[in-house]
Amino acid sequence: MILDMFSLKGKVAIVTGSDTGLGQGMSKAFVEAGAKVLGVSRTESTATQEMLGEENFQFIVADLSTLDPIDNIINTAVEKFGRLDILVNNAGVIKREDSIDFSVDNWDLVMNVNCRTLFFLSQAAAKQFIKQKSGGKIISTASMLSYQGGIRVPSYTASKSAVKGITMTMANEWAKYGINVNAIAPGYMATNNTQALRADAERSEAILERIPAGRWGTPDDLMGAAVFLASSASDYVNGFTLAVDGGWLAR
Ligand code: NAD
């Protein structure tokens, strides 16, 4: 039956950036759909664990600006829950500075977290899926700036454009193993990531005026797309970046 195809019962997911915002929302979606989740964040995901229960949600703290934690992340998911079926690359960082003055540090940090670690964590997850002979799902959080240039965020735009590109590359190479690689491009969502924008009355009004849905998105708005791309309902969806943006890109 069609709703059964959306079930994540018996599945195990890793969600990065699970302590807050969109990663917390996607962790909640997966647990509600029947999965067990290992969260990975810069700070402890205690609030997420309290919401979802220890039996459904465990977490580790890791700094994803380097590749060092990757092996431990995959091994911990397998040790705690026995297997791995879904990876969500959601951790991300944004640095705002005029392009004319943009620093190398702000370039490297954003590219490392949003792009370099995302690729090598995906590679490690794919190796685990291949070892299990199970197939799997990889979902990355892209952005409107996978499609547009943005202002004062050159490394963020570079990283999120790269996410859309390498999502297609990985999908092309790993579809033969039953691995689906896709991304979700959220629109303007009310989280820490957009705190500075929402605090700037002029930018905030200009953004809101352009969103056909007439409101900022929330973490709950991503739940349906996340479960779809993590479940067998999307088995023939490969390499696509799905906008969940209240119509922003349609303007
Ligand atoms: P957020 O700032 O609340 O969350 C960022 C997450 O990334 C946190 O969970 C944090 O722990 C994690 N993180 C950052 N640096 C890390 C590091 N070095 N090591 C480990 N974890 C790290 O904002 P959010 O909106 O929930 O962001 C989640 C994702 O969504 C990001 O990739 C962001 O770029 C993307 N995004 C957000 C919006 C939006 O409007 N909020 C729009 C498009 C894309």
C-alpha cells in the first residue's frame, strides 16, 4: 500500500546538525516514521533526545570542519543500532562578509563543513551501504543559493552550489548499488541560520514580500520531503535537488 512505502520502520539514520533547527525537525520526522536516529552536532543534541526518547535517538558531538570524525560516526551508528540505511548531511555554517573583504578563514570553514566533509561522509556511508548489500539513501541540505548568487555569502553560495552538483555525481555513480542520492533546498526558514537576516528589518521585509506562501518556513515544513527521500517511495528519484521554499524559486 502506498503509505507503507513511506514507512521507515527498522531503518537507521544518521542526521548531522541534529541539535537544532532543520536537523532536529528531520530527526523528529524519521522517528515518527519508525526509524532510529544517530544525531551528530557541534553541541549536544539533548533537547532533540528529550523530544524523541533515548531508545529512538542517540547522539554524538563532533566537529565536522575536519574529516577526523567520519569513521567514528559510521561505526557508532552501526554499533548502537546494528546497521545504516540513511545519511542526512544537514550540518552547515554560513559566514556573511562583503566579497571584497571576504577572508580565507571564512572561505575554508564554510567549504569544509558544507562541502568537503559532506562528500567524504557520504562516501563512507555509501561504503557501508555497499558492504551491507542493502542500498541506502543519502540526502543533503542544499539551499536557494544552490540556484542563486546571494549577497555577502560567497563561500556559502560556492558550497551549496557544489552540494547540488556532487549530489548528481554521487547519484550517477551509486545508483547501481541501490543508493539514492538527493538533496533538499529549503527556502528561507526561521532558524539560527537566518537570525541575522530576520533581525535586519529591511532585508527581512524584502524576503518575505517575495515568498508566494507569505511566510518564513519552519523545520516542520521539511518533514514530508525528508521522509519521502529517505523512504522507498523515492526509489526511482536520483540526483535531484528538491526545493521546499514556499514558491521562492518560482518567482
Ligand atoms: P542552524 O544554524 O540552527 O543549524 C546548523 C547546524 O549545523 C547545527 O545543528 C550545528 O550543530 C551544525 N554545525 C555547524 N557547524 C558544525 C561543525 N563544525 N560541526 C558539526 N556540526 C556543525 O541552522 P539550520 O537552518 O537548521 O541549518 C541546517 C542546514 O540547513 C544548514 O546546512 C543550512 O545551511 C541549511 N539551510 C538553512 C536555511 C534556512 O533558511 N534556515 C536555508 C537553506 C539551507
